[in-house]
Amino acid sequence: MKKYNIAVVGATGLVGGTILKILEGREFPIERLYLLSSKKSAGSRISYMGKEYVVEELNEKSFDKPIDIALFAAGGAVSEKYAPIAIENGIKVIDNSSVFRMNEEVPLVIPEVNPEDISWSKGLVANPNCSTIQSVVPLKPLHDKFEIKRVIYSTYQSVSGSGLGGLKDLEEGNIEFYPYQIQYNALPHIDSFLDNGYTKEEMKMIDETKKILHDNSIKVTATTVRVPVKFAHSVSINIEFKKSFGLEEIYKALDEFPGIVIKDDIKNNIYPMAIDAEGHDEIYVGRIRRDFSLDNGVNLWVVADNIRKGAATNAVQIAELIAKTLEQED
């Protein structure tokens, strides 16, 4: 098996550190590993596969090395500045920020949903928003079978989606990262507000859903809420289809789709919960029920670890797809 030279940008951060765990756990074939971070974190040491690596400071010359794939997990400003430099050096880039997601020339990929979009990448593949990833995976098989007309998202997002600052506010009871306390509270405010009254997070879910499913005709609306949970996002999804369906068909379509685990036994109080999804890569779906308020409507409750499948695992899965294309090119 061919091995690849991999760089992780933002290696000391929450997502970057998880990317390393996922690479190790999935036994990604690595020849050389380069860990890049800010000046503040440079010089720190990280263990990977029993070997200790020194974190290097990210700069314009960081990508002069023989790197095949670079995974960026250091925020939008870093990606905007350094991703083009990496691409100019012939490096395949996977970016976790929102900077390039809606660029028409950049594929936005969930490997279970639209792996074919890798084929038209010009060197950069964008990783979708965490809540979008876990929502669109169950939407995909349902859209293919029943054609989605409208989607309503209501999210309950963990503080880890804000990084270490959000976790600290929750654990220590601070009001430093968020505008109000998050302990014992819920904030209907994720990212900044826009002139249309939505937040950037809500518009990400709206726009990214259409791009990933290749269907701008789908009507989408969203309300995103931060809740006092450490890890794993929960999303209530209300779907209206163009076609009629049987509830057993919904179960079958979801059960047969890769990456989905159905937890839906209400007689025994079995349904997806954030505390159970933490540390796992699967997307859990439950509370599956018909919406009697309209024709062809269904409700889903979807839970997934936002740092793993919602960020790091999805990025590594994209890297695996890119590695296959590189192998085929050779």
C-alpha cells in the first residue's frame, strides 16, 4: 500500500488533535507527518503511533516540503491565507473552515453522500459545517427516494462546537466566550447575526444542504441553538416530501445507508442522546414519526459527535478518497 506525506494545520487544537486520533485509529497510510500550528504552540510535542513529533510554526514556507495532503483545522483566517499557498505547491488541501464552502469551484463533500464531487476538485475540498454533515447524511437516502420539498432544522449544539473557549465557559461557569452564561442556559445565537435575521450558522446549514444534495429547489430554514452539552450535536429535522411514503420505507432507507444507526424504540425509552454519541463516528437517528400536520411529512431526531463525524472524521474520510485518486493516478 502506498503511503502519503500528511500535514495537519492546527494540530494542537481540538479538531486538529482529533484528526490525529482518527488518522491513527483508521490506520491511514502515512510516510511522513508534519504538525503545524501557531507560534504560541510551536515547539510543543505530540505523540503519534508511538513516535514523538515536534509541532512546527506555520508560515509561508511550511508547504515547501514534500506534502501530499494537508488537513486544515486552524480557522478561517489561517485557511484563507495558507491554503492557496499549499495548493500552489501541488498539495491537496482539505479545509475545515467555512471560507471556501460556498465557492462554486470548491467541492463540499460528505463521503457517504457525494464522494463523486472529489473528481472536480482543483486541489481543495471543503469540509461542511458540523450540523450540516450529520443532517444531510440521513436526508440523502430520503431525498433520493421521496424527493425533499422542504426541510426545517432546529439544532441543539454542544459547546465543543465553539472550541476550547466554549468548553471552558461551560466547565468553569464563565461568561468570556459567549455573550451570556451557558451553564443552565440555552443560547439561540451561534455565530454572528446577519441583516436577514438569521445567524451565519443557520445560513451555513441552509446553503450547504442545497449544495451537497445538488438541488437548489429544496426549501430550507434553520434555527441553531447552543446548549450546555460538552460534545455531540442534536438536530430536530422536519421534512416535507414531494412523494408519499410508508413509515417502514423511511426506516428501511435509513437503515441501509452507510454511517447511520437507528435508535428508535420508544416503548423502552431508546432514542439518540448526545451523551451516547460522544466519541463515536456514527450518526444516530431516532424519534422517527409521521408529521400529521401536512401531507408527506416526517420528523427525525439526529445526533452525532460534532468533533468526530462533524469535523475530524469527515475530513479524514475525504483524505482517504483523495488518497485513492492519487493511487489511481500513479
